Amino acid sequence: MKDFTCVHYNGKYIVYFTTVDSAGSWGGGMMTFNRWSEMATAQQYHLPIGTVAPTLFYFAPKNIWVLTYQWGAQYLTSTDPTNPNGWSAPQPLYQGNSLDTTVICDSTNAYLFYANDDGTIHRASMPIGNFPGTFSNSSIIMTDTAANLFEAVQVYTVPGATPQYLMIVEAEGAAGRYFRSFTATNLGGSWTPLAATESNPFAGKNNVTFPDGNVWTADISHGDMVRNNPDQTQTIDPGKLQFLYQGQTPTPGLTNYTQIPWRPGVLTLVNVVTNAVHASGDVLIYSNRLNNMSGSN
């Protein structure tokens, strides 16, 4: 199981993810649970549609839930995201080649962002009143090496008097997969690097610690910030950041990508108290593996 998307809604975590079996066939799954300690044993449900690399959110203007996914860039709608069999028939999200699609909206427009494993990030938009619908005419908004802009792009709203936007993109580093970050003041504007190198990542080997000393993965790979507000703004709380990601312990001699044993873990942003009076300053991220999690449905 891999490629997690997660919202916290009505007291439950709702998680959708990609599945792949021993024959290399891709599919989709979901689960719900009340707290992280329950995820490892929560019932996993196979979706009847292969929702690979999903993004889940509530589209408030039309009071529906939306699940977007790749392999043709499609979307489903539902009134109940906890029902794996309650989704609509697939509809086209984008006409063209795309990987790891994600949607975010401001008050006037819906934006589609996606990667292509080739060092490019793409963007398309439509008036928010036309969504859900089919995006077209995307443009390239960022270019770099394939390793630096690889995949798993996600975009979030950081609330404030003047909202800002955070983009994270998975990169391939010398020590493993990690995430770079960028900021913008307008979803239709340009993006500025924030923590965007392997030595200074948004999340990666150089700023993730494991509190039990069990460094089970060097890879911080495809996932989603945990959103307490599940709506189309993809809003996150910068003071309470958690990131559900995929990690893996390398298997010597394994060359088949579909059989990499990805497992879920949770990163939590921790503010370290460095002074008895001023409780701010240093920041680190720590990681917990969700033990006993099975990759089967």
C-alpha cells in the first residue's frame, strides 16, 4: 500500500491509498479509524475502481466529496467518503498525460497540479463554478532535473490574514526519497523555494528522527498532510503538522518497482523547548511507523 491521502473528519481519519498485488496489478483501497494506534489493525477495503495515487477532499460549494486519481486523470463523487462502494462512475479530470494529480481551490478558481516524473510541474485551472469538471490546456510552471521534481506534488493553503500556499514535491536524493517545498501568494502565480534541498528538506533523512531509535526507512515518499479541514481549500494548520507518508526498508536485489514493500508512517512536527522562558526555536520532525500494517486488502 502506498500513495496516501488523509482527512480527519467527524472524529475519524479517512485514508485512501494505492494497492498493488504480487502480480503487479494496481488498485485502490481505503480505511477509517479513530486514532493512529488503530491504523495498523483497521479494516482495509478494496475499491471497485483502480483509484491509483488518490486525493480526497470535500467540495463545499456543491456539498459533495471528490476523489481524484491517475491513470487517465479521473474523478469520482460521493456523499459519504467512508463508504468504499458509494462512489459515482468515473469522470474525466484532465485530458492529457499526467501523474499524481491534485486539486485545490481558492474563492474563484479550481486548480489542477500534476507531475510527470520528468522534472516538470504542470498547472491548469477553471472557474470554481465549473468544478467538478474536465481541466484542459495545462502549462508547465516549474522545471528542474527529473530527480529534483519527481512526483507526488501536493498543494495546501496556509491560513492567515493573507493566505499563503505551500507546495511539496517528492525528489530522489542520494540518501533516499525526500520532499522539497515551495511557497506562493497566489495559486495562479509563481513559486519560491522554501526548504528545497536534500540537506535542507521539507521532510527527509536530514530532518526526520525516530524516537524509538528504529530507523526503519531512509525514504520519505508519497503521502499527504493530515487535514482537519477536509474542504477544497486543502487547508493545513502550520502549528500542528502531521504527514502520512510511505517508507520502506530496502530489499537487496529487488528490481521490480511494484514489489517494493512500502509501509505507512506518520511524521509529526515538534517544537523543541530551548529556553525556560521562550518556548520556541528549533524544530525537528519525528517519524513513527504504524507497526503490523499489512499491504494486503
